[in-house]
Amino acid sequence: MNDLAEKPKQFNTVRILITLLIGTGIWFSPQPSGVTPEAWHLLAIFVSTISGIILKILPMGAVAVIGIAVTALTGVLDPKSPSNAIAYALSGFANTTIWLIVLAFFIARGFIKTGLGSRIAFIFVKFLGKRTLGLSYGLLGADLILAPAIPSNTARAGGIIYPIMKSLAMGFGSDPDKPETRRKMGAYLTITAYHGNIITSAMFMTAMAANPLAAKLATDAGFEITWGLWALAAIVPGLVSLAVVPYLLYKLYPPEIKQTPEAPDLAKNQLDEMGPMTMAEWIMMLTFIMLIGLWVFGGTIGIHGTTAGILGLSVLLFTQVLTWEDIIREKGAWDTLVWFAALVMMATYLNKLGMIAWFGQTMESQISGISWTIAFPVIVGVYFYSHYFFASSTAHVSAMYAAFLAVGVAVGVPGMLLALTLGFVSNLYAVTTHYGMGPAPVLFGSGYVELKTWWVLGFIMSIVFIIIWMGIGGVWWKVIGLY
């Protein structure tokens, strides 16, 4: 028994050693011509931090804190002034983009606490659930409505959509513990809910925690992505994907039960049990509508997106829809604040110290002469399928987004086009595996879909996503002037 207990510890030790070797290897190797020692040493800390996150040597927040500590102790941001070094290392906590996503986490708690999220899902099921295909569209419709205000796609898929989906599947005799019944309904709804969640996560800057990180990295590169611009660019390929994907999966991986006349009644019963909308739900809904309006139009009236988030949270606190205890208990928000601040700080100073520009110029010299129309799909494709090697969208964005953006801009790809496309792909690539994004382990762990089927369908749908977003999306982006 003791031997078994020691194995995970030994394995962690190996992963820690690998992380340290990666960081020290970069630190003590001679920096390339044109790169300052400070930039090179910060790169060593950044790469080792990302390696620690990928290898999961500790929780992401803990790895981030260690990264901040090493950055401050080594003085890479200001070797002459320890006080400046720690101030720069902690500068990420003052970033408005970080606080936008943290505030969105708090606001999302209101959807769950009041029951408004579940009510919205049951309403969709009530009106669209007479067939299994309609049921899938209903669940995705609920996810779409909730996505702008719930940045944890794991919370949306795992905390709201999945319980309703499973109860419906079980109600029709589709039990994950009984293999012969999985294909009745549960398997199809599970894979569709996951793929739909990926799409809705790509459609709004506040729909997935790593989206604002991509937007911040783009801003640092000179391409400011607002909430409204992200939503505008994503709306057409996103809606097309939501229309096509459930139907295509219905053909590729059909459920045995096609008609579900009882589903609307099940949803109606749940709504009857919930009773009429409470005052808290009404306040939550009106606050949500106000936030969407301010995120879309706030720039024209001088209200920053983060200011809108603070206003929305203030309304919920003042009306007691949320209490301060609710805010304190929202561990996901505080965890996001810590790792987000660390990664943004490092990425920002890598850019300021010229590391990203050096990388872009170096790659440009290697691939000069290639047309941007050829480089663009190649860059996007490599970025997309490299996600097989990542178990976290955040780690992937942190490690590769800025570098790929720099390379694309260096060879002539329109910057805003590439910045947004990489941001969308930073969600879409999660379709490939059962570990590529937070909701994946939740839905795959339900037991409805076999691993081989998950991967095969994921690869097929990855091609579909690329066709829709690069094809139809490309036409739409031309219309709105991204290139």
C-alpha cells in the first residue's frame, strides 16, 4: 500500500525536475544576438512556468505564484531596484482585462445561485425537445444565451447543461453504466453538448477564461480587440457552426431514439416545480441585459468593459442577489486572477523587452517570400493541431499565441485578422481530444462516449470547424473589413 502511495510523489518529482531543467537550460544558455539578458532570462522563467502548468507539477495558481516569486527575486525586470522588480512582477494584478474576466466569474455565480441558468435551459428544452435533434439544439441554445456572462465554460457545460442533459437521457433509459443503452440518447447529447460548448466559447470574449488573455496579447502587439469586435467577427461562423454541428453529428453518430415527445413535459414539470421567476431572477436577467448592452455599446458612451462588469456586480451585491460571502467563495475567480496576472505580466514584459519582436523577425527571415495568403492557413493549422500536446487552452495561448501572431504579422498577414482567428481557434482546437479544455473531462467522464469515438469524431469535426470558420468566416471578415 505504501509503495502505491509513493508512485504519484515520485512521478511529481520527475515532472518538477523536467520543469527545472527546461528553465535552467534556457537561463544559462547564451542568448541569441539581438536579445538582451533580461529578455532571455524572463523567457526562461516564462517557459518553465508554462512547462510546470502543462506537466501539472502543482495547481496552476501555485505554479503562477512561484513564477512571480522567481521573477521578483531574480530582478530580471529591474536588476538595480528590488522595489521596482517586485512592483513590475505584481503589475499583472492591475490589468483591466484580468479583472473583466474575474468580474464575469462573479456575475456567473448569480445565474447558478438564482436558478436562472437552469430555467433558461429548461425553457429551450420545452419548446425544442420533441425530437432528440431538437433537444440538442435546445441545449446549445441555452449555452449560447449563457455564454457571454459565464466565462467558465466548465461551469456552463458541467454545472448547468450536463445535469439537465443527463437527467433527460436517463429518463429515456440511456444509462452510461449500461453500455448497451448509451447510444439511445446520452452519447449523442454528450458529444453534441461538448462541441456546442466549444463553439459558444469561441463566440464571446467573456465566454472562456483564456479569451481575454489572447485579447491582451493581441493588444500588446498593437491590435486592440474589444468585446464587441470579437462578438461581431464570431457571430456568423459561430451561428453557422451551431446550426451545422448538431445535425452533422446526428448523421455521423445518430442516437437510437429519434423522437422524444416526453422531453417537453419533463422540462415543463421542472419549470412548474421552480415556480414563477423570483425577484432575484428578474434582477439577474435585467443586469445581464444591461451588461451585454454596455459591453457592445459602452465604448461609444465612454464606459469601459471592466467598468460595466463592476457596475453589474455592484447591482447584484446591492440587491442581495449575491452576497459578499458568495464572492469570497468563488474560488474559480480568485484562482483565475492569480494565474492570469502572472502570465499576463510575463507576456507583457517579454513584448516590452523585445523578445516577441525578435522572434517574429527571426521567423520572417526564414520564411520570407511566402505569400500571406499561404502563410495564414499554415499558421492557423499548425496552431490548431498543436493542441494535441496541450491539456489546457490557457497554457496553449500563453505559450504560442503571441509568437504565432508575431510570425504572421512579419510575413504580411493582416494583424487584426490573424489576432482574432487565433483567438477563435484557441477554443475550437479543444475539439481534438478528451483533455483539451475544462468541459472535456466532465463530459467524457460521464462514460457515454468511448475514447476512440471521441477522438475520431473530434478530428472530423476539427476539419468542419476549419472549413466554416476559415471559409464562411473568412468571407464575413472581409465584409466587416478585417482585411
